[in-house]
Amino acid sequence: MYITSGRFGADRYIGKVTCKDTSVVDYFIVNSKVFSIIEEFEVIGFDPLFSDVHSRLHILLQTEKTTERYQQPESQMIHKLTVKWKPEKVNVFKENVNLIDSEIIHLCNSLEASDESPQTKINRTNEKICELLIEAASKSFGYAKKGGFNKNPKKFQPWFSNSCKEKRNKFHESRERYKQEKDIENRQRMKQSSKDYKREINKSYSKYQFEMEKEIRNTSKTDSRQFWKILNKLNGRNESEIKASLDDLFAYFKVINEGEDDEEEFNTSDEGDETFNTDILNENISGKEIEDSIRNLKNNKAKGFDDISNEYITHSINIFMPLYVKLFNLILNTGKIPKAWGYGIIYPIYKKKGDPKNPESYRPITLTSALGKVFTSIIDTGLRNFANSQETISMAQAGFRKGFSTTDNIFCLYSFI
């Protein structure tokens, strides 16, 4: 074993003391292997901000790279510009949407008069809707950079107030004065400013804790989303950090999405029970159905591949409604969907168990088109209403049905037994 103290490294010929200018009580104890890779060692000058009597020790170890973590080169990082929704500017967004009313009318007419194939018209109309919504949002909120990484992230301390900054500046001034002229008076002044700085930090931190406790109590009953956001922030959780490599995740998600070939043949003929009235399934989609589906969209949800948020659709419904009706009915009658609806952004979510470097420890979540969700929601509601009206689903089926609960089945079973 080796003792690394003020007589080693840059101070080998000086032998700097580490405590009260009289002792070398602070040191590192290392074995022979670690001792051989010490690159630098230095005793840093006394600073009352860090200790009342002890000096800091600086040590640098030079080791070989032992692990490799997947890191996309900065030259390959895509810095995509996106638009973030700002609730305080919703009226500005609505005003900008109203300005494109004439373009909406032109799109409605082109859907009926154009000689293009249904697939071409559907793709073009969907793309134009996205362009108009993003254009109105960008004029209202401006662009923000999406993606990339910060080489030197700055740690933000929310409790560090302006008064803390003032005390810190005074301490730095007194420390610089002491460095220039090391006398008793300047040393006492530096110590006093250090104490004032520490006292102000403790005061600000206590105040911050009190306010956070108050906010947690309030949001726990009124806003569960904000409540968990605060807790995750306080716990220092960073769920966005993915430790598995991109290549491994791609290979794993590709396999689990391939599925198995289903060789079972289904009878698609019209023969069979003719008591069901299927006309309701072939009726055109109404504006009321579209409005109900849009009203059910949730705010603060991640965008899909088309970069359209639910808020864009919710707050532009009055202007775009005629176009939605024509587009959705064209999709329903032709069986063709926009090509963009088939794309999604797969985001890995750590399962909170297993090796974080193993791709199987992640659950894939696919972010799809918001407009596609509106359409599929209408189809889902229609199928559910049809099944309920025709009583095609057994009363014993309680899962995934509105107004039913598997708890009722458990109660019935328990009562019979």
C-alpha cells in the first residue's frame, strides 16, 4: 500500500500541508496498481467555502478504455426543428388558423373534382393538412430545436436564488483579495463572506423544500401528471436515458414485431346469420362523430411521425371540420389510408428491471399520427356500438367494455361458490 500526500506529484519538492497550515493529515491510500496510473496529484489552496480547516486534494488517474457505449457521432445527429405548444398563445394560434380558411375550401373542392387516384388524393390532402397546421403553429409559437445532445450540460439548481448569487460574488471578491494580499484582515473577511454564503444557501434551500412540499400536497389531489413530474424531478430520475445500443434495440424490436404467420382461414362469404343489420357500419362518418373523437384527445402527449400534436387538432376543429368529413369518408369508402399513418416513432421504455444494456429490458411504445388516431377512434366507436346494439358480445365478457368491470365477474363467481 502507498500513501499519496502533499509530498507526491506536483508538490513532491514542496510538501504542502493540508490542514491548518501545519499538518498533512489528508491523503490517499492506494495499492501498487493504482499508484502506477496516477497522472496528477496536487494539494489545492485552502478555500473556506469547502471546509473550515482542510484543503482539497486533486488526483487524476490515467486508465485504458475498458467499456464501449454506443454513441452516435455528432455529425450524424439530426437537429430537427419542431414547434412546442404554448397554452398561453392559444388565441394567436386560432387567429393564424382562421387565415387559412380559403386553402381549406380549395382542398375540399380538389377532393371532389380531382381526377387523381383515391390514394394520391388522400396522401396529398393529409400532407397538406399537416403543413397548414405546422405553419400556423410555427407562426404562433416559433421553432425549437429537437434532438441532439449537449456536450457540457449545466446542472440547474432551482433553489439557487439571486441572493445566493450576490453572496457568492462577494465571497469570490474577498477570496481574490486574499490571494493578492494574504493578511489576517483579508483572511477574516474571506471567512465571514464564506459563512454568509453558506447561510444564504441553506436558507434558500430550506425555503425551496417548503414550497415543493406545499406544491406536492396541492397537485396530489388536483393534477396527478404534475404530481408525478415533481416526484421524478426530485428523485433525479432520467427515464429518457437509454443504455442499450441502437443496433441491438433495432434488431430486437424488429423480431418482436414480425409476429407469426397465421395460416388459419377465415370465412369471408356473406353466407351465415342474416339477422344482423350491417348498414350502420357502412354509413358515412358525420361531423358529430369526428368532433366527439377530437374532444377525447388528451393534451400534453408526444407527437407522432408527422409532428402534429393533439392540441393543433383540438383548437382548429371549426376550420378543418369540412375537410375532415370529406377526407375520412373518402378513406372509409375506398379502404385507402394515408401512407403517413403507417409510420411511427418507436420509443424504448425501460421496464425498471433487468440489465439496462439488454434490449429485452425495454418495452417499445410507438408514437403514431394524431389524425390517424382520430379516424381509428371513430371506427372503434362504431364497431362497439354495433356489437352492443346487435348483442353479439356475451354479457360475461367484461374486459375492455365500457360500463363493465371484471370485478363484477369475480363477485358473481364468488357468490355462486
